[in-house]
Amino acid sequence: MSTKRLIMILIAAGMLGTAAGFMVLRKSGGAPRSVPILMYHSVGPTNDSPWFVPAEAFRAHMGDLRREGFKAILPSDLVAHSNWGKPLPRKPVMITFDDGYLCNLSVIEPILKEHGMRAVIFLITGSVGASPGERRAYEGKDCLVWPEILAMQERGTFAFGGHSHSHGNMAASGDPLPDIAECLRQLQAHGVRWPYAFCYPFGQYKPETVKAVRAAGFRTAVVCEDAVAVIGPGKDLFTLPRVSVMGGRHEFKLAAADVDRQRNTLALRVAHEGVPMEISACLAGREKSWLPAREIGRGEFTLLFTLAGRGTEGLTHLEIWDKHRLFRLSTLKPAER
């Protein structure tokens, strides 16, 4: 047998092996997976805006994710998993930031690195300046500039995608393609690696918008629907929902506790001061007893737990979480009752 023929046989065998490997990966990664995609905007000083998450709260969020075993992934991981079955971590999470504010560099990046997390920033490319001396702002807040973006990319904590060029309402515009295509062109021209993730401005879109995002060359797109995404072969990657991370101030206090021994229930009256939101609550100790998620506003609300015949034995404190049970917002211990 000639050397050339032997080489061709070996190459063919290698290709078959690679194809078989892809088939195994697709089969192993074929079951739908839940992936929380977290939607943040700004992290910084506390105020009453739902889109400003205090830095200490963001640090606590990242700590909770790490303790619960979550591993951060990027949009390119979703595409690889959906297209050819690349395995995802046991508990994947995607952390996203809209608009591209300077706080991503000054506040957020150190906290992400501290907890071993990565994230993606969706840039309004028309708001990105060429240098710090030409820094632009969006809604009164300073935005990143291209040299900062490339340096952040090199450090590996952030990936970058598009949030349109002008941040117009894509559900209202006549032809959204020029703006979307210009956004991708800017990302590519300035050296962003894998710039194919898109975020609809204001979360607004229509069928023509989705077609334009595909036609421009993006591979994924996220919306503002407050839900956990489901990923897998055949799943739509162009209308991925995200978990709305509510910012602002949230302070909880136990106002009263009432045990009804005849009905075997515990009623906890809790005072909340802060931005209205949906929460999940549980009595915790040796195990956890969860209530369904509910919406709360400012003021007092009552949590009614069934004690299942055991009384309060082994239940040491009340925990209040976001409705998706990703972040612990408050822990109220018996001493606070």
C-alpha cells in the first residue's frame, strides 16, 4: 500500500471518529436544559430605581450563585450546545448587562473576578466613544469606550454583543435591519471576538425584527420576559427570556409571628421597604419549607406556613429570595421577631 493511500485512509478514519464524537455529544446534550439568563443594567449607589443594583447586593448575588454551584457561560456556549451538543455545566447561568455603562469596568468587573464569574455586555454601539476623551453617555450615565472594551475582552471576564446602534424601539421602526447590521459591523470593525449575541432594545421586537437580527448575522438574541430560558436542539435562540434582577433598596423586618396550634400554621407578618417585586420565601433550618412566589410592595405582608404536625422544631429562620430562588434577599432570625 502506498504512503499516500495510507494517509488518506487515516484521514478518513479520523473524520469518521470526529463525526461519531459529534453524534455522541449531540445525544448526550439533547435533553432540554434550564439556563437562567440574568438581566442587569447598572451596579452602583443605592436608589429607588429597579435597574440600579447596589454593589453590595450584586456581590451577594455572585456569592449566592457560586455557593449554589452555578457556572457562568456565554452566548457562544448556547450556540455550541444547541447546534452540536457541546455539554453545558451541571448548573449553568448567563450574566448579562445592557447598554455598556462605565460601571461594568469600575464596579462590576472586580466583583465578577472575585467570584470567578464571566458575563456578557450588550453594547449600544452608537454610544461607544473612540477614547476616554471622547466618552459618550446614555441616559445621563457614562458608557465604555472601545479601548476599554478591548482591554476587558483580553482579561477574559467579559464578552460583548450588540444592543443595536441607536437603541431605538425595534418593534416600532419600519425597517430595523440597517440599524442592527450597523451594530454588528461596528463590533466586528473594532475587534470584538464572537460578537454575534444581540439584545432587543427595551425588550421590544416583532417577527420582522427577529428576521432582521438573523439576516444581519447574529446567532442569539435575548428579550426582557422574566423567565428562565430552556436550551436544547430545536429551541429558538432568538427570543431567549431573561430573569429580571430587581435593583433598588430592599429592607425586610419581622413585625410579628403567630402560631395557630389548632390549624398547625405559622403566620409571619413581614415589613418591606423598597421597590415592589416578586419573592419566594421559606422557613429554613434542617430543611426548607417553601411558599409559592408572590408579589409584594412597600409595607407589610403576611406569610402563612403549614407546619405539618411538627411545630416549629428545626426551623430556625425565615429566608426571602427572588421569585426564581437564585438570590437570597434577606435572612430573618428568631432574635429579630
